[in-house]
Amino acid sequence: MSEIILCRMVLPDHTCPYGLRAKHLLEDAGVRFEDRVLKTREEVDAFKAEHQVSTTPQLFVDGERIGGSRQVEEWLEREGALGG
């Protein structure tokens, strides 16, 4: 079974809508994943610097970065987890 991790931003004053979209796509497809929530601006900035990305969310499958919410949808389609 693959290790699937979704990293998304949920700050006290802002929840990233793309992170919610990615979370719902995975849940609706029945994918088991770890939901890692970045809760402070510092956590978000450190995450972006560590992974050399400019946006959240980011999906990782077995340590490989898949990408953001659009890439989550594309990955699910390739895996056959989304209906046409």
C-alpha cells in the first residue's frame, strides 16, 4: 500500500480552498491518506522552502511530490480512482 500524504494550509484566519478541494477529491475517491495540516504562517513558509514550491496544498505518494489540487485530480484519474 502506498504512503499518501496531503500537506495543506489551515491558518487561524484562512483555510486554503485548494487544500480543501484536494482533501475532498481524495476522500470522495476513497483514498486513505495522511492529512498534514500546516497551522501557522511559519510552518507554511518552512514547508514551501523545504520542498521548493510556491503553493499549497502538495500531495506526496511514497515520497514523490505529485503537486497541488489540479495534479491531485490528474493523479486520481491516472490511478482510475475518479469517474469520467
